[in-house]
Amino acid sequence: MKNESKSQSAFFNVRVLIGLVVVLASIFVALRGFGAFLDALVQAKKTPEGATSQWIWQKPLPQGNPLAAVSFTDANIGTAVGEGGTILRTTDGGTHWTIQMSGYEGTGINLLGVSFTDANTGMAGGLNLGAGSAAVVRTTDGGNTWVTKYSNPAAWITGVSFSDANTGTVIGVDFNLGAALILRTTDGGDTWVSQTGPPAFYYGISFTDANNGTIVGSGGIILRTTDGGANWVQQSSGTTGDLLGVSFTDANNGTAVGADFNTGIAVIVRTTDGGATWVNQYNGSVAQFSAVSFTDTQTGTAVGSSGAIVRTTDGGNIWIEQTSGTSNLLQGVFFTDANNGTCVGLAGEIIRTTDGGNNWMFQSNGTTTDRMDSVSFTDPSTGTVVGSSGTILRTTDSGNTWISQVSGITDELLSVSFTDESHGHASGYSTILGTTDGGANWVIQHTHGFTGYFGISFADANNGTTVGQGPEALDGALILRTTDGGSTWAAQASGLEAGTILFGVSFTDTDTGTAVGENGTIIRTTNGGSTWASQTSGTTFNLNGVSFTDANHGVAVGGSLQTGDGIILLTTDGGNTWVNHTPPGTFTLRAVSFADANNGSAVSGGTIFRTTDGGNTWSAEQTRDAEGFWGVSFPDPDHGTAVGTFGAIMRRVTAKPTPTPTATASPSVTPTPTATPTASPSVTPTPTATPTASPSITPTPTATVTPTPPVTPTSTPIPTPTATPTVTATPISTPTPTATPSSTPSPTATPTASATPRTTPTPRPRPTPLPRPTPP
């Protein structure tokens, strides 16, 4: 089973994890030194190198990574940032969004805060949650180029606020010192001065001018400065809940929002005297507010869990719920005036209002927390994707449009196999489906409770095999076979005595096939499954996928659940010998597809590994996807599609990627927000020179902590240093971070695509990596 985290508890768990990291960092440093502490952190992904990615987003649009923060300088010009170094830009109020290059794509850096002071000048900052590294990037040309202004391999940046083009503050944590981090610049990030604050994890920051600023964070902490951070004074917030976002409109009037996980109720506190006193304003049912934005002393909006949006026009005495059209966590919000505002969310949602929130319209299209698990193309134009909740999507135009088909089930579909444009089969939990008309009609062909049919492969319209685990197994592993197009299925003996989960299967003709599974299991048949013989893989890693192009040439992929290390095995003699051809630093691989004996691709997280010599050598292609892929299909060497988390569908093009379309605004549906929080980071946009909202963050968690080892260098180079900003210790010493200008490729244009009214998605927690354990 593909484990799914519990959204309500996962957010709380990451809070606990963050707190422990902050507390234990100082102990680690004191007892064993900085080097030992870094060794204890999960290794970062290696910096991508080489050519620009050849993968473009097809679904969702304009992209599918979680968005954490947004900042507008007027009703038209704005920037949103998020996971995977994502930066999006609009100059027409969000009708079109352009994907820009931060220079940190594929490095594990998630941008959590952004602050623009004019149409051209802005800063964004973030962190690599696993590796404990941080970066701050700056643009002076509206995002056409972004240059690194701060880089620290032992820190996190969680919030950014600039009051003018040169003057601003970033917050986070410094693992080298085991202390909270406050850095101040007055020269646009060329130099940074370290400032002192009490121990806590800081989430949000808001400056209204060069002198007056407020920081909020864990445990209800609020810090205030009236001298540009030379002195930070702790204030009493009246809450012990975590404060995640803050927005001041002038030196006196401000609002902070967050969540109290002891009570399960969100927090809103308000001051009208510069923080001398804070008053609680919320006793509703929302579980968490992630971000807040005020445009004047009376008018403000807060967003949070389960798509919650609340609005006040009387300084917070009354908060009125509004309809967002999503049930996912909203993480950032920014209003430029009382009417025009934008919020961003967990699944890459971009939602816009021009009437103060009476109506919210989706500018993103196809966002979902569902996972796409498998994909099968029979030619470059015709393909089918399956995934969570019985989802089936079909394209006949190379993925330019995807049409939803009726599966008739709600269980997750894990694998799909088409032999031509009409005949296909899909399998998953407890069910096998078949179609003979390209998916216009899907028929349930076989069901059995407590069973997972994890892989399926058909050699022609009639002969197919599915593998997995369940009570139908005749011995240690489950194999079912059909010779009549799925009308009947018969169990076959795997030849395995010990209980073994099989994850993948590949047949090249009616007789010859290979199945792979946990603990390095590989079994082979040359008689249509009448008998299966074990082969020696040379590994104990789980093998998650296999692809053969003829009886002799095949590749199996997988990895270790314990270490996260990936593996690629190659055979040219039908599996008599398997040879390890894994590139150094490869993370666990989930699926593989070969178009012919030489050309194939395997997916690992947001990276896709490609070979043109039969698997002897592999090169990494960066895709800009931050959440990870679960399936891949190449019908020929030049055309491929990968699918994954948060409904991701990406297409490989042979030339430079064409502009990525984004949907125009469409009215949202009207769900009622629930009180259940959804796990993920949240950041509120930072203020501009005019009073605005500030960022606050909550790093995106998964309920199950999984290792994130380095991956092989991929396409986007990490910025190389050109200067080293000076850090002045005041009063504590802090390491001198390295300023590292980022690469500056041209942004990807985003033309308009028509949007349809948004339906309310079913919230689904984020998946954990393979392998799939025994089904219930």
C-alpha cells in the first residue's frame, strides 16, 4: 500500500520536529561540534548540472508545486514562490503567470517568503528542510534574473520583509550556533548584519518602515523593534499557540495569526498600540490560520486550513467566513487594496478576488492533492493516467488536454497497461478494470478484498498478468493471469516460498515476462507463467519497477526504504545476469520505461534519469517538480510523460520547452471549510514600503520521515559565488555566509488557457515513498 500521511497530525509533527531541531542543535554543537551536527542532518540533493530541462507542465497549470507566499506591488504585478525553488510572476493580475528561474530548481530549496517593494525589486528566501541549508535571492528586473544574496549550508530562512529596495530583514534558524537567526541588510543584501533575539522558531515578519518591525513564532512569541532591529523586545501575545503570520499597516496597528494545537482552534491576536497589548479576536471553528494581510487598520483577510478564508472590515472585531473553492491548506495571502487580493495553496492553487473576497476565482487549473500513480502511452498522442480515488485521465492530443473517464470505483489505481489505443487494463486495490474502447467504458473484471494488484502488463489485447499481494496467492507471492482479455483471471504459482510483495511486471510477448518485488526479488517465465524461476539480482533493495523491450533486454529499478539509496539493474541476456548500473547518489527509483533497447527513463522524486545506451550510462534531467513522480511512459525515444504527486503530469519535449499555459480565472465552487488542518508549509507575503502583510511559514511535512539522499547532478546549476557578504556579529558571532549569484535563464512564458468552474477537491494527505506495504 502506498502510505498516506494524516494531514491533521502531520503539521503538528513537523512543528515538534522543528522545535526539537532548534533545541537539539545547540546541544549537538556543544558536544560534538558543527561538523558532527551537519553529518546528522539528511544530505542535500546535489546541484543539477547540464542542459536546461526538457520537461513541461501539462497538469496542473501553470504548475503543480505547493506555493507558500505571494507579494503584489499593485493590483496587476505580483510574484508567488513555493517548493522546489518555484517562482511565478504576473503583470496582469494573474490572468497569465510566467514561470521564472530562481537558480535553485532541483536543489531541495523551498522558497517560503517573498517581499517586493516595487515592480522590479524583490527578495525571496527559503530552506532545504532535510539538509538544513538556506538561500535568499534578489531581483532588480522583475524576476527576469534572480541573484543569490545569502547562502548558508547550516541555516533555514523562514521569513522575508523589506521596507524599501535596500532595507530588509530575514529570519530563521542558524544551526551553526544553535540559535534563532535574524539578519538585516541596508544595501539590498550585499552585506548582512546579525541581530539578537530570544530562542524560538520564527515564522512571520512584518516591517512597515525601516525602523518598526514585528516577528512572530512558536509558542506565541512576539518580538518588536522600533530601531531597525538594533534591539528586539519580547511582547506578551496572550497565547501559547504558534503564530505563523503577521501584518502591520502602521507602527501601531497589527494582527498576527496561527494555531493552538492544544485546543485545535486557530489564533488571531490584534494590537493597536504597537504590541504593548495584544487581544484575542477569534473563537471560531477554523483549526489554523497560516497567513494574514491587512490593507488598512480596518480591512484584512486571513487564510488557512481546509481552504479557510475569513475577512474583517472593522479591525477584527468581527471575522466573516468566505468561500475559497478549495478544501486544501491555503498558505499565503496578499491584498494591495480593500478589493484586490490573491491567495496561494498547498496544491499550487492560485485564487484571486477583485471584490474583497465576495467571489474568489481560480487562476490555476487542475490542482489536486490526489496522486497520479501510473501512465501508459501507445503512441506519442494517446495515453492514459490512473491514480488516487479511482482517477482515470485520457489524452489523444499528446497531453494538451486530459479528459476524465469514469472508473466506477473509488479505490486507488496503481498500474495501467494499454496494448493499442482501444484495449487497456488498470489495477489497484482489490480491483482490476478493463476497456476495449479507449476508456469510454471501463468494466470491473476482477475483485478481491484485502488485495493489492500493484503491477499489470499485457502483451496483446488478450494476454496479461498482474502481480501484488493478497489471499489469492498460491504461494509466497500473488500472480494472476488472463488469456481472454480479462474476462477470467487464474492464479499462478510464483515459485517463491517466503511471503513476498511483487511491485512490477513486464511482458514482451505472451510467453516471456519478468516480475520484481521486495528484497531484490526477480522472477522470470518463458511459458506464460506456467512456471516462474527466481533470478539473482545481487541486491536486497526493493525493486519497484521493470521494463523489457524484448526477451533479452531489460532494466529493473528500486531502492532502499531505510537509506533512500536507489538502484538500477541491467540485463542483456534475459536475466541470467543482472548488472548494477546505478549513478552515484541516486535516490529511490519508483518506475522505469524503455521505448526500445537503448532509450529509457526512470523516475526518482522530481528527477528523471535518462539513458540512450541501454542503461549503461544515465543522465539526470531536471523537471521542476518538487513533490515526486510515481510513473513514466515512453512510447518512442523522443516522447515521454511522467506522473506523480499532487496530480502532476509532465511531458518531455525534444526541443526547448514551449510556453506553459495557465488557466484564466473561473468562479469557485462553495464548500464549507472544515476545522481539520492540512499539513504543509505556510508563508504570508512580506510587506512593501506601504503597509502590507508579512510572511509566516510552516514547513511542509509528511507524517513519515523519509531519507532524502543526494541525487545525481541534474540540469540546473547551483549558483556559483561571486562575492561574500559581510556578516557583522551583534552581539553574537555568526558565520560569514556566501553570496552566490544564481543562474539566470529566461523565464518560461505562460499563455492563457480557458478555465472551467472549480469543483471542490477531496483533501488527501501527502504520500510516502515506495515500497507499498501489505494491503489490509
